[in-house]
Amino acid sequence: LDAARESGRRAYELDRAHVFHSWSAQAQLKPMTILGAAGSYVWDGDGNRLLDFSSQMVNTNIGHQHPKVVAAIAEQANKLCTVAPAHVNDARSEAARLITERTPGDLDKIFFTNGGADAVEHAVRMARLHTGRRKVLTRFRSYHGGTDTAINMTGDPRRWPNDYGAAGVVHFFGPFLYRTEFHSTDQQQESERALAHLESVVAMEGPQTIAAIVLEPVPGTAGIMVPPPGYLEGVRALCDRHGIVMIADEVMAGFGRTGKWFSINHSGVTPDLITFAKGVNSGYVPLGGVAINGEIAATFADRPYPGGLTYSGHPLATAAAVATINAMTDEGIVDNAARIGAEVLGPGLEKLAEFHPSVGEVRGVGVFWAVELVKNPHTREPLAPYGGSSAAMSEVLGACKKGGLLPFANFNRIHMVPPCNVSDSEVAAGLEILDSALAVADTFVD
Ligand code: PLP
């Protein structure tokens, strides 16, 4: 352990000297070192063990170092590390088969990318070429990636410094009852009013100018808002009425996170395109992609698709996907996520909400839960402002970490997003640590 700590310290020094980090003011950073990880746990630079209920970037859906996936990557590395995307490769072919077996409807073709943002870029490119239209509608309170089109589609403050207003993106409000834009009093009303709002936006923008409506069926980083009954069905009907391509961004919610293979499977809706990444191979090797329906695939049957990547369908990444999907299937990992959400994590969080005035709302499904922290449960004033942080949130997160829990955090929210194969006792341990941290949050309540 001492040797590991020493190499961790050296890595930290080199990081601060030479590594330029994402989304950050470089001089203000104190990044956490991770020396190792296994299953639902990580070890920090001092050798402390923490429950990883962030799943890193909400992507280690089968936990850390799953032996079957590690072995598959090693085996593929020994066999064939890389081939050009134009060639046939057995790992890529099998990954595409396994993914299309799990997508709804006739989304039977896969275009592989390196991650989520480029999956979104390509899905939008396909929709634009398919429809001959340019405009794209996306939600406020969303994240779609850090590249040019994807960041302009994003409905969170990370877009602001990147937005030159030229990307052809228009934002709308989705349903979010706790912070309703529509003065709704229940989920049914929120669903209907959010749909009426979207219909108005489409009418005002000109339906014949809109290529696609892109949404996360369950928005992730933006707050894990499970859609109310009828909402996704309504979006589908609106798209059908106007020949608009419906794109479901399943980058975070897909591959078991919500207790189903894709979060849109909780509804009966079949989108035209699905973007995926992260959980497809538990993030062990970078991989993303677009699942394409028959109609859009046919557009590019005799007309070349104008896009590609050196690493499209990279053998190491797709071999990891094959092993991940097979392990998830063989070990009942998606069902475990559903059961944990319904029987352990969900009820546990709801119980904490009863006793902690700082908890405005808990919401989620599967292993995808948000805890919305407030300074005042009546006014719902958040514990950190939209787009910002606060001393209170830092203290709460510090208490989690000190207790041995690493959650995912965004503004005033703590997300409890463990791997899909988390055990009951690990969830119980995580809830106990969160309980103590929420006592710290309670001290900030007016
Ligand atoms: N779409 C969604 C819903 C995401 O959550 C993310 C990443 O968090 C992305 C797209 C971008 O994915 P990547 O960071 O792999 O480019």
C-alpha cells in the first residue's frame, strides 16, 4: 500500500504540473487520486476505501474490474488490437448484434463512435440529412456532450460560454413537477402542459424546419426527472405528425441504469434513433454509438453517409461491450438494478427524505436517484444556485467522502447512482453514510 500511495503522490504532482482538466479553472483544482477499484468500491490517494455511488461518470454499470470484461479486453488485445472501421471485425459484429437485440422496434443498425457526444453529433447529422431540415429542439435541463453541436444542444450552464447562437438549436421545457414551469399540481397535469408547451414551440418555430427533437427519456446530470405518464408518447405523436425525427439520448440512462436495457423501454415508445455510450461497456474502453431505424438507415442505402471515425467500432471497445452485455444478461444485472431501486435504494432514500428537512425531493428509478437539497423546504430554494456551488454543498459532499461514500453531485443535488450490480448491503451502507451527511445539510436549513 505504501508503494501505491507513493506512486499516487507522484501521479498527483505530475497531474498538477501537466494535465489540463475538463470544465475547470486549472489553478483551483484539487483532484481526487484513485489508486484502485473493485466492484462498488474505489481507493483514494491515502488508501481509504469509498463506496463508488457515482459510478465515476455514471458509466461503470457493472462495477469496477469485472473479471469477465477485463479478460475479454486482454483476450482481444492478444488477438487483434485494432482494425480500420472499413474492415469486418468479429467483436464489432457481435456487439452490434447484442445491442440491436435490446433496442426497441426496428433500430437494427449501429454506427459506433468513441463516446456520447460524437454519438449525438452523428444522430443529429443523420436526422438533418434524412429530413433535409436543419433545426433541432432540445430540453432545458439536459446534457448532450462537450463537442460543438452537442454542447449547443445541452440545456445546462456548460453551454453558455460555448454558445454562439448559430447551431440551429432551440430549447424547450420538459416536465419537472418539483420545479414546474407550468404551475402544475400533479404529474398528469405536468405531462399535458409540458406537451402543450412543446407543441406551441414546434408551431412557432415552423414544423417543416425541424429535423429532430432530442431528449434524454430520463434526464441524467440535469436531475433524474422520470417522465410523467404520457409524456414520451405525446412527443412521439408530435414527431409523427410533423415528420420530425425523435432521438432518445440514452448515453447515461441506457444499459441497465433504470432497471431496463434502455430507459425509453419504460414507455411503449420507439424512437427513430438512440444514442448510447457509457454503460454499453461499463466505460472500460471508450465507446458510444447510434442505433438507427430502418427508415433512416434506408436513406443511406444508396447515398453515402458523410461521416466516420478512425476508431469506429474499435475491437477493444466492442469486445468489452460484448463481455459487458453478456455478463449483464447472464448475471441478471439489469433486473438487480430494477429490484434495488424498487425495494432498497428508492424506499431507503424516501425514508431519509422524511427525516431530513434539507431534502426537498428524492426521485428516480433503478440505480438512478437524485436527492434534491434545499435551504427551505417550503420555498424550495436550492442549497446551491442553478449552475453554481455553495459552502453548504461542499460541506455535505465532504461529509459523504469522510464517511466513505463517493456520490455524483451537480449544483444542489446528490445523485446516488451505484453500479447496476450493487448489493443490498452496499446500498444499506451507502444510505447510512448519506444519512449522516444529510444531518450536515439540515444545519443550513432556514
Ligand atoms: N448525453 C448524455 C445524456 C450524457 O449524460 C453524456 C455524458 O455525460 C453525453 C451525452 C456525452 O457523453 P461523452 O461524455 O461520452 O461524450
